[in-house]
Amino acid sequence: MHGGKNSRECELAGTDVTPDDVSDDDVTSPQPMVAASRHPARDPHKSCRWCGYRHAPGRASCPAQHATCVACGKPGHFKRRCRSSGKREAGKAVNSVTVGAAGIAPEPLLQVQLVPQVGGQACTTTAVADTGAQVCVAGPALMSSLGLRPALLQRRAGLRDLAKIPLASLGAAPCHISLPGRSTLQEVHFVKSVERLYLSCTACKELRLVHSGFPHPQSYVAAAETTEGLSDCPPTRPSSLPLPPLEENIPRLEEWLLGQFSSTAFNTDRNPLPPNPAPPPKPQEPPPEPSPNHPHRRIARPRWLDDYVE
């Protein structure tokens, strides 16, 4: 009975039960066997669930105890044993890549004048030419500068920014937006989170900040205007003589030929040519006289020829 009590205490404590601790009376009872199968002995040669290596049992001997996973950023395990969803998604094929860059660039600012169509007062403010906006947007500061009350505003339209985040609209009012020599009537929406006036793409086109076909490229056609008179075309060759080719008609035919071809063959214009600003060319020096060159040497006469030549 002592052994059975010991086995039940071990079961309640959650420790391993060995056959030496179980008596014959406890063999018929299934409780000690259930406790033994529920808490099996730990295999010291089994790989660790935190680091993936084999080491002594216990968390203190695990090398990943103070490590941080590079896949999920959580401490206590290595990447090879990470069970987070980020590791599973890393092995999937990449179908798209988004490249983002941040920089500082000057905004397209310009001074415009606003005049509300109904009520209010004129105001000059700084505007931003936003060609990607569909409506003109301003803030509550400009609304108070124009002297507009909430009762003068029209309906509150649902506006969203580029990130599809809803904007808290106070209402809209039609206003005349003017530049020197240009003006347009646009509906300006007032939003709490906006500080400046942003001109829409339609307002930029009507104010001629961009061409009417924006964002498509514009084709340019250039023409040159001159004040000089064009030269006359050369006279055509006559098909027949105005007079019969007789001796008594020679003076009249000569006069006709000089008048007919006065601009071409018989041009006697003596107008001076325009002066040349370049200096006159320098006279070229005559080349030096060539010196005779004898590339061949005289062939030596053999001595045996002296006996035959006097």
C-alpha cells in the first residue's frame, strides 16, 4: 500500500514513474500507467525545438536562449526553428517589387488671388500646382481669411487622399482663382488637415500652368517670319518671237530680248557686295626650289676592264 501511495503522489506531482516504485496492488490500477505514459522520459539526444541542435536537457543550456530570430524579430529561437508566418512567406515566389525613394524637392508654389463667388472677401495666398488632384483643396485658415462661414459652404463631399484615407471635409465654395491675365472658377473644398491651397489638374489647365493635353506630350510647330522680299522666279522661255525675224525688226527684237532677260542673262546690277568682317588672307610664300637628289650611286668599273679600255 505504501508503494501505491507513492505512485499516486508521483502522478499528482507530474513526475516520471518507474517500475520499482509501483507495487503489485497498483498494477491492476490504470492510474500510474497513465501518468507514466503522459510524462515520458526526455531523450537527451533529441534536437532542441528552439535552436535545432542537440544539447543537454534544459532551457539554460540552449544557445538560442538570448538570440533573436532574423525572420520574425522575436527572441529565444533561431531562424531555422522559426514558426512565424513571415518565414513561410519568405519562401514564396516574388511577383512584384515596389521601390520607394524619399527626397526633398521644392514645391511648385505660386501666388494666386481668390475671390468667393457668394459672400466673403478677396484674399491672396500661396497655392501648390497639384496636377494629380481632381478637386481644389484648402484648409480652415484660408476659409477664415476669405471670410466664409459654415452656413455659406455647400455640401460636404467624400474626399480621399492618395493613400485612400478619408479626409474630414468642412464643405465647399465656388471661388474665382486668378493669376495675372488668367482666371478660372473652381469649387474649393475645405479640409481640416490641409494648410495650403492645392490647385487641381483642371485648374492648372485653365490657368495655363500646363498645356491642355496634359499628361500627354505636346507637339510644337515653329514658324519663322521674314520681312525681306522674295526674289522673282526666272522668266520662262518664250515659245515664239513677238515679231517676225526680219532685218527691219532687229532694233525692236533687241529691245525685247534685253527686257525679257534683264534679271538673268542681261543683269547689269552693280550693287556692292557686303563687306567681309574677316581679315584678308595672307599671301602664301612660294615653295623653296627643289634640290636635286641622286638616289643611285655610280657603279665601280672593274680593273680588268682597264686593259681593254684606253
